[in-house]
Amino acid sequence: MAFDMVRPVELGDQMDHDALAVIGAMHCNLNVVDVSAAAGVYESLGLVAKMKSPAVGQDGTGLGIPGPTDSEAWFFYDHRGGRAAPAVELVEWSDPVTTGTVYPDPTHMGMWALGFDVPDAEAAAGAIGAAGGTSCAERPAGVDAAMRDTDGVALELTTAPVEATTFRYARLSCASLEATAAFYARLGFALGPVQTTTWQRPTGPEQVQEQTAVLGGAVPLELRLVQWAAPTTTVAHSAANHRGLFRMAFAVPDVAAAIVAARSADVSVSDAFWIPLPGTPLGGLNVAFLIDPDGVMVEFVERKLG
């Protein structure tokens, strides 16, 4: 998906580039075939669905789907709750329906996995298996266990000194670490050094380049960016109803200001859209959409945090 950059003449030459920086992570979106069935895996990790929102007849233009759409979203939070942790947003599409298959392996461009710190990775993996998940043969060094949820999305589990499951990061496969890291740095992420990491794969160990991008603040999230020597694809899935991980949402104080700042920094971004959230205390939110260098959709959400 691509957006045309149109700069209204009234924007002028003096832009507030700080408005482009996000202030917290809202959620990582995961499209599922059956949200009730998919929920069991995340409940087995101790996550709780604190918001459920049916969206009937919602305008899908901002997501690249013209016309009205029907879907249902469940927002799962870890023990920290909605004011301190990002959600895993499970979305079941009914019109159009959820389609396609998840990325079969991590060499495909796009969002490959969600990462969790857990008190006991072996026990967490067992709980996921009992809830219908399956084992995953692909995992990097430092991850103690890897599973797939009922839709096939990879979940990376690391034993850590935490009281309960903690949603820590999203893993993205990139065509160019330099380009993708620079994109997220412009959004306010702090970059770590580029490192070489060894992955265990069905074909044997494989070394890749990896870099961490860290978003601090009231609602933190890490991105673990990976560049493969021989990527399978050149761009992430582009359909908003494609099965698997698709979109990340980040809070900005003012969507209109963020759009202005993005366009002034030569970052292509959509116009603002009002997204209703029926059945939730919020009612709805102002949002805008942009695409990272690998085709992963990023959502700006107008929200005050803290």
C-alpha cells in the first residue's frame, strides 16, 4: 500500500518535527480467522481481553479497503494493564473475511513474531500447546522457546525475572536495517547497536544482523529488527485483512500535527480518519496510517497517556 504525499499550502515552511515522535505503544494488530478460538492462546499466557469492539459498517478507506467493512477486535493486555502496556489486538474480519496465510518463516519481510518475558518459558510453551498452539522450529539465540498461535503467528518466550507474562517486543524482518532503523528513529525510537545473532532453523544455524529499537515512556515497546542474507520476499503483506501480524499502533498527542510533521520530513502518511470503537469507553479515536520501508503499516493514534 502507498499513500500520495499532498502538502496543503497553508502548512508553510516552519514545521514542528517533534510532533512526529510517538509517545507510547498502543497495540500490535494480529488478524485471525476465529477470534474466540485465537483468544485461548493469549489467555493461556495470562493476558486478559479488557476491550472487545465490534465494528459493523466501518469505513475501511484508511486501511486500504474501500467501502464499509465488518470486523471484531479484542484487545489483550498483560498484568500491567492498558495504561502501562501495549495490547495484542486480535481482529476477526467478516466483510471482507480474514484471508491468506501467515508468514511461513522469518525471512519474509514484515512483522514475524511477538516476544514475551515469562517466569518459565517451558511452562508457558506447554500452556500455549494445551490451548491449541504448536511448536515453532525457528528461533534466535536468547529466546528459550518459540510457539505458534492457532493462526500460525510466532510467539517468542524468554524466561526472565518477571511476576507474570510481560509483552516485550515485536520482531520485524527488514530488507535494510539501516533504512528501517532510521524510519523508527524518526518516530522517536532509540536505536541499539547492530549485532550478529544466530538463529536455529530447520536447515541448521544461520547468522543474521539484528538491531533493537526501543520506545520508552508511559507505554514502552521494543522492536527487534532483523536483516537476512537471503530474504524470501521484498515487502510485507499489504492487505489489511491478511491473516497474521499486520499493523502497529502508536500514540501521538495530536494526529493533525503528526501528519504535518511526517509530510514535512518526507514521510508519506494518510489523512486523518475517525475510527469508531463501539462498546468501549473511548467511543472512537482519530488516527492516520503510514507504511515503514518494508511495507509494515504503522498507525498514529491521537491519545493522551500517563
